[in-house]
Amino acid sequence: MRVVTEALPSVRSVALGFWVRTGSRDEAPAQAGVSHFLEHLLFKGTARHSAIELSELFDALGASTNAATSKESTHLHARFLDEHTERVFELLAEMLLGPTFPEVDSERQVVLEEIAMYEDEPQDRVHDVLAEAVWGDHPLGRRVLGEADVIAGIPVPEIAAYHSSRYTSANIVVAAAGNLEHGRIAELAERHLRPPEGDGHGPGPAPVARPALAFQEKATEQYHVCFGGGGIARADERRFALSVLDAVFGGSISSRLFREVREKRGLAYSVGSYTDQYTDGGMIAMYVGTREENVAEACEVIGAELRSLHAGGITAEELARGKEHVKGRMVLSLEPTSARMNRLGRSLLFGVPLLSLDEMLERVDAVTLDDVAALAAELYDPARLSAAAIGADAERFRAAAEAVSPAVVAA
């Protein structure tokens, strides 16, 4: 088991996280959603404490606790006063390794309500529709929440077996940041966190992006539209250049998409781009939410901006502005102890070199116009992108999407 910490003597708090290398991409179709369901069940009770007792104990310590599941990891974390480090560590370790699943049926209903709520939020759901289009039958194409029929029926022994096979020493990283001593955190891990032995869990088959069109019919006020395709892996050195490129294209309020779609034409309130990175691949994507009468024009603008970016890259002025935006966001995002803990945990869990803040800023400063142009030419070709939308009329979307990629519409 690995332990990584960052000492910040100027604060009075500690952020502690237990990171587990398992997520939705590690599930079989019949298990769709078990990683996220299990994350919920960690809070429902142990041999020593009920769910209510756990919540009261954390409240009495002034601790903020939560957990999260992604496609490749699950993590349980807390933020608290430094004087309570040992007690919080002990409680979190007990929750992580000793859930007794005493309230499974009531929590099933909670997760089913979460899935229903998510289905009512097309601005969120559309990103999973895009992932399904890009990754096809690969596990990365499945949503983290899973499927309602699986959650409703998966038996406790199967959940317990998944927990015991995945929550093993080789799959767990302890990360902490704040007013702490590394030796003490390591000693607490040795004393309280003794997961079963097991081999490290690999990512499985590598994903292969392919262009496809996906549409979900739903009565909505807006059409929620995404375009996207394969990107780069989380450890790829080009990630710094990609962050600058994304900031210029749609990831900032001075970006091309924000300026052309929202500011100049008023076609959307929400428009932008983003990137996702995984162990062995990634995705670039863009989103716009717009009314039915604006779908065609919004897609025309996105298509024009994509073709311009793909063919010509960005300007020197955009490069300078993008770099400063990325650096500012990087510095500001790492001020909270929780963000520093998250960076430590993710880096060690996925084998990404743990760079200092100064080293990361240097990597951003080193990005050149040629670096960005090469990524734009490789990743932002409209012909290689998938299209996804949620709205009232599939044919209206298909006609609009043709302005971005005739190839994906014809496929």
C-alpha cells in the first residue's frame, strides 16, 4: 500500500483521502453501477457503528466527509482539524474496509432516485450519450451511475465480493495534505488500514474511439448537443499543450466558442469545451445548449471554428492568453488542502509523475504554437468526431450536425 502526503504547516486542517483503483470501467455489464452503489454503502454502517452514529461522530469532530466514483477510481475523503487526524483516519479506514451493508434496500432507493434525477437533467446526461457514441461497447462508454435494473436487483453477496476483490492493498493509495507529518500518516495507515492482499488492477482493454451519431429523444426546452472524439492519456506529456488548446477553443470566457456562439450571436447561455483523460486514452469534447430554432446556426458556428482550429491552430496572442489562463487556474485550484490531496492521490494511483507546482507551470510555459497546432491537426478534425444530442427531433439534429461533420451523419 502506498502513502503520499504534502505538509502545509501554515494551515490548521488536514485533507485525507483513501483512493481505490476501481470504477465503472472495471464493471461487467451485469454489474453496471456497482462501484458507485458501493461508494454509497460505505457510509451505511460498520460492525461498530451505524450510519447515524458515523454521521454524528464526524459532526462531533467538525469533519466534512464525502466520497466520489469515477470511471477509473473510487475515493473516500474527509477534511478536518489537524488535532482530530487519528480519530478521523480510524473511522474512514473502518468505513473503507469494513462495511456491513446493513441498509442496502433503503440505499438502493436513494441511488435509483439519483439516477432518475440525472435522467431529468439533459445538460448532464448528454455527456454520457457522447461517451457511448465515442467508445461504443467499451466500458468507458458506460455511465458511472450504472443502470437502474442492476441497482434494483444486485444481491449483497455480489456487492461484498466486488468489494473484497477490488479494495486490496495494491489498489489503494492513502493521500493527505495539510498540517501533518508524513511518518505519522504512514504509521496510522499501518495500524488502521490493513486491506486484503491482492494484485494491482489494470485498466483492461484499451479504448478505441470511433465516430458515431447518438440521439436521445426527450421533450426539452433546449437541444443539448455535444461533439467529441478520442484524446490523450492522463500521463501524456502533451497534456499541458492540450490544456492550453482547450482554453483557447472553448474552455474560457475569451475562448473562440464562447465568443462566437454566445457573445456575438446570443445562441446559447452555456457553451464550451473540455477534455477527459484516462489511463490509456482520453476524449476531447464540446457542448452547447440552445433552443430548437438555434440548433442549426449554433452547429454551423461550431463547425466553422473546428475547421479553422484544425487547419490553422491558434495565434501567438491566443497562445499567450491561454497559457496565463491555464497557469492561473492551476495555481488557484491547488490552494485548498482538499485539491492538493486529490492531486497527490490521483497521481500516485495512476502512475502519473508527481510534479511540483513550479514544474507544472514550467511545462505550460514551454508549450509552443507548433505543439498546439499538432494537437489541433490530430484531435480536432471534424471528420473523426462523434455527435450526440438530447432533444425533441432527431432529424433536426442530424441536419444541424451535418454542418460540423457530414461524415458522422452519413455513417
